[in-house]
Amino acid sequence: MTVTFAFLMVWTEFLLAVILRGSRVRPVTIGLCGFLQFEKSLPGPLMATTVLAMGSVIVFPLLAQRHIVRGLSFSAVK
């Protein structure tokens, strides 16, 4: 059930970004779609950009883990 909601939220963000594409700032998903073309795709740059995008999602929680755990345990104790 959670996976379904997560998919719907990501898909909605993607569609909204495609529709409102006039701005200079856009999500990573739209940037990744720029590497996919009708006639040919660019797998090398696509994979490199995907690894960079995933890297920030993986590294940030690892660096902030101590603060996240402290905040969760502090809010759980009254």
C-alpha cells in the first residue's frame, strides 16, 4: 500500500514538472528523461546522472543519522 502511494506521489510530481516545464529549476526525474530520446538513448550519461542523484539520497541520511535518531528518541519521550 505504501509503495502505491509513493509511486503515485512521484508520478504526480513528474507530470506536474513536465506540464510546468517553463521554469529553469526542475526535478532530477525530468533531467534524467532528457537522456532518453526517440531514436537513441544515451545510457552512459543516464547511468552517471542516476548514480549522482542516488548518491545524495544515500549519503545525506548516513551523515544525519545521529541527529535523526536523537530527534526521534527525544520526541518519543515525554
